[in-house]
Amino acid sequence: MNSIWRYDSFLPQVSEPCRVVLGEGNTPLVKSRRIGKALGLENLYFKLENLNPTGSYKDRFAAVLVSEMVAAGQKFCIATSSGNTGAALSAYCAAAGITCVIFVVDGAPSSKIRQMQLYGAHIRLVKGFGLDPLVTAKVFGILEKYCAANKLPLPVSAYRYCPSAMRGVETLALELKDSTIANIDHIFAPAGGGGLTLAVTKGVISSGANSKVHCVQPRGNDTITSPLRDHASMARAVAASTTRISGLQVPSVLDGNQVIENCRALGGNGYVVSDESVFSWQKRLATQEGIFCEPAGAVALAGLEDALLRNEVSPRNETVVCLITGSGFKDMENVHQNFQLTEPQTIEETKISREIEVLNQH
């Protein structure tokens, strides 16, 4: 079965007729052709979660949550999102015939918003949400109260809110364990609130794998990584998220405390990276590997670079997987703003042969 439900024994029990399947999971694990060599790594792999149905790993979460809603006979989904969760929920709700309402964080990329709208979701932008912890807390308080009163889930891709649906994300680690790679020494995962990283640690533990899981965050949203590296036991909320990396702007702790606990138990560490480093790796993934990811999808690779500089990964004899979490088509505004791509030239057909000769000399 080309779906996360091939791991149904690890997932919440949902009868097969209630499962909403769009082909999520079973994403490619590809070996680096150029970046690994440039870093001195013989065995660098990318897990291409950008190739899920709506373009991110959040489809694993939505597939389980919406299937549970179908099983419960629920017809109204109300959620919050910075983009990818909203897109995934919008698609799966559309497939299930469930009305979907998304309250979107301030500054979410318009590409993600348009994707949600095309699936038929009702979108409302909330000023300061996702950037200001006080506003964020108020939004969650309002929605938690409403969902509790109406016996509805509040679909946030975090164990704090949806532990059963997050088991869908754990299948990512199960797929890595079942891959053709004999042993994966290191897994680098980006983090905002920490749900993905925690899911990967749980999947590694439940599958009996022997992989170190590392948490990587942009400097402007360092809630988990520095406490993890500094041997603290608790994550720390930030006054405001200042990173430009969409999807990782989560100033509150959410799953951070358990991320620290699980990563440390597996021998993992924390890495703080600059936005500039992330954008640079985003471009290198496109131009050197043919992988077009959104900025958050390059965060893991930026963390790996830091680990190598610290001599915390052995390049010659260890195998590393970086999680590519979302498609570049999710955030085309970032492409326009950061990479100064030139407008294509328009030429007459009589000049085609000459252009070929010139370009073939590059």
C-alpha cells in the first residue's frame, strides 16, 4: 500500500473505510550526488518529504487526523497554521467532505494561503499570531475553548494538542528504518515547536533503530536547540520569533521539553543556524542536487554543516539523513526576494542556433 497505513499497527485504530488516503508517505530517500562530496561526506541522504501529496510532511499528520474525524462522524474542522498544516488539512478535508476553517499566522506565504483556498478551505489571517506569544496564546485559548465545547479536535501538528495524529508523522522514521540503508547514524530535523523532531525520535525508538536525532532551529526561534546543547532540561519560549524561515516561527515551547529529553536519550544535539545559511543551502540544494525545497526544508542541511564544523559527525564512516520537509513551490515569494533571478531573455528564432553555441561554451 502506497500510504502510511501500511504501518497501521503503529497508528491509531481507524477502520479501512474511514481512512482518507491521498498517497502520503513512502517518500524517496535519495543519496546526495554533489553536496555530500563537497562536505567530505561519503553517505549523505535526503528524505524528500516535499513529494507528499500537498508538498510537505504534514500530510502524514492530516491523513490520520482527518481519518479519525471521519470515523467519529465529525463534519467541521477548525485549525491554525503557518501554511503547510493548513494545506494538508484543507486537502484531506476536501477529500472527506469536511468543512475546513484555518486561522493563519501573521506573515504566512501567499503561495500556501492560495493552496489552502483552492482546496476550498475558509481562511482568516490573524494579526500577530505566530509572532507575538501573547497573541498566539490568546488565539489558542479561544480555539481550544470552542473545540472542547463542540467536541472537536484542534488540529495542531504537535503532541501537546494531537498526540494520536502525530503518530502519522512517526511513520517517517519507520520508513527510514525499512530503507535499504543498513544503518543511519544521524538524522537532522528542523524544528519550530518541535513536533516533527519529537515524532522522529519516537519513531526511531519504537522501531528499534540506532540513530542519533538532532534538532536544528533558526537563530530567530531558538527555543529548543540551545537548551539541548547546554544540558538544560527545559525548552525556553522567546519573546518574539524573528526568523524569516516560514513554518518555524513558533516562539512558544509546545513539544520542546520532550524533544530535549528524547534527543538527548538518543545521543542527539541541538544546532542553531542563521537565516542566511538556510537560504544559501536552499539554493545549493536546487542548483547542485535538483531538489527544490522551501527554506524550512534546508534547515536540516544547515545544521549538518555546523555539526561538521564542530567535528560532531564523522564524514568518512557515518551515514547522515537530512529531512527535506516541504516544497519550494510553497514559498515562491522567498525565491523572488532572496535570489535576484534575472528575467529570461526574449530572442528571435533566427538567433537560436547562435545562443546554443554561446551557452554550450559555459
